[in-house]
Amino acid sequence: MLDLAGRKIERIMVRATNWVGDAVMTTPALAALRDNFPEASLTVLAHAGVAPVFADHPAVDDILLFDSRGRHRGVSGVWRMARQIDRARFDLAVLFQNAFRAALTVRLAGVPLRLGYDTDGRGFLLNRPIRLEPGDKQVHETEYYLRILARAGLRAESSLPAFHYSGAVRDRASERLKRLGLDRAFLLGIAPGAAYGTAKRWPAERFAEAADRILKRTDGTALIFGGLGEAEAAFRVREAMTSPAVSLAGETDLAEAAALIARCRLFLTNDSGLMHVASAVGVPLVAVFGSTNPVTTSPRGGPVRLIRHPVECSPCLKPVCDRPGHPCMDRVRPGEVAMAGLGLLDETRPE
């Protein structure tokens, strides 16, 4: 077993994953890393799109942004990033991201201890390589990242994913709700998109029908979330709804979206990054699964109901469905999603 315990480690760099949901699922490992090295400074290297997951996390001291489309693009970008890392004089690099480039960059930067899975042919670049065992991809992703630490001889206790945001972000979200006249309303959150591909997306019109059924019982308003690339899906949900609905897709950053989601009483979602955000802030949610595997990517946090109808080709893990009629999603009906949501509301009703 590899052993890092007992070594003098004062500066740690963590290479974050590139997708929001994956980033949220690394937060238990991040907390465990802090537990192992409570006096060390901890910097997370992350894309701007996932940096808010870590910006206010209590385990994190600093954020280093990775600009893959700008100054860190291509071969010259690898060298620029390596020089930045070199100047910080990190003692340990922990790679939650599995790509060859991540290992090459920290090797070029001369980080003394380089820890991560030996995926993508990069094992020779790591002096603390962790062999990827066949069963590692069959466990929940939170455990997948914790195993990196455990196999390096570090403490790696399981915990729930967490998304922290500042008081300023909370105030910004509250001000937005006041401007919309929704600061005292029952809020139903909806995330109809999924960045990985259309195979993960339940039809927008069915989200609308399920939301309408819930709001007819609760007399509230739907807040529809997503990034710029999901604005069309959000528009289609809003246009199909008969109940009050506001689309915020593309209008908030991730931190404000998390603060607004935390104000919702219930959240309807695909398997997406915002699903994991909602779970991490403790909101009851109903998640529709089709092409993906709930064993590895189900939400871990607040009360959850998973809606899934297994078919012979699911989980295929493909970004786009190649079967006529998208069968795994077509079998999920608005009524069962609405019933699951209403059941959650009854179970979690404030006393």
C-alpha cells in the first residue's frame, strides 16, 4: 500500500473534474483530504464552469483557473499551466481528473508527489499511481474518488457531497426572488437539461405536465434552471406549462443557481449536474434516469426518488440514443413523476 501519511506536506493541489456533477461528487474526497492534512494549504485547479463548486468549500484555500479555450489551450498551454503550478511550489498533486494531460502538466511542473488513477496511459507520469481495478467503475462515484486516497494509505471516510456558497451569493439569490415577487412563494425547481447529451433528457413537455400536476396541488411557481446551452429546453418547459413558471436558464452563475435551488421545496430533474447540486444543498428531488447508471451517479444528499424503467439497452451511457423512440425515457410518464414529487412533499412537509 502506498503511504503519504507522515510526510511533510504543506501545499496541495487538486485537479478537479470537468463536469459539474462529477465535481460535486468529489467533495467527500476533498473533505477527506483536508482531514488528512489539516494544516496544509489546498488549491483546486478547475475550469471556470465548475470552480463555484469549490470556491466557498471550507476545505479549499484557493482556486486556480484552467482556461482550456484560451491561455491554457494546446501544447503551449500545457507549458503555461505547468509554469503556474511550478511557481506555487506544491508538495502534492491529487488528480481527480483522469486525463493524460493532467498528469503530464504536474510532471512538467515538477510536483514531488503526484497521486491519481493510472488511467489513460499516464501511470509513468505519476509517482503515486493508483491502479484502476475492474470494480472501481461499478461503485458510486463518491467512493471512486475516495479510493484514490484510501489506496495511498490516507483516511478516506465517506460523507455526503456538499455545495457551499457565500452569504453574498445567498443575498443575491434573495434579491432576485424579491424582484420576481417570489420571495414568499412555494417554489418548484426544474432542470430539464443535461450537458452530456440528449440521451439523458426526459422530454420537456413531460416535465411541464408533471410540474403542472404538482403545482395544481401546491399553488406555487416553477423555477426552471440550466445553462445557456439548456435555454431552449427551459423555454419549451415554460411554454408548455399552464401554471406560473420562470426560466432562469443562462441567467445565473452556478453559485447563485445553487442558492436559488436551495429555496425550492422540490426539484424535478434529469441525471445532470444540477441534480447533484440540488441533492448537495438538501432539496427533496425526483430524478429521471434513462441512459445512465444510478448505481454510480445517483444523487446522495437530501430525500430522493429515482424514476427509471430499465430496458435491455439501459444503461448504455451514450450521449445520444440510437434506438427508435428513446425507450428508456419514453416509458417514464408525467403522472408517476408527479406522484413521486407529491409523496416527497408530504414526507418532508415542515411541522
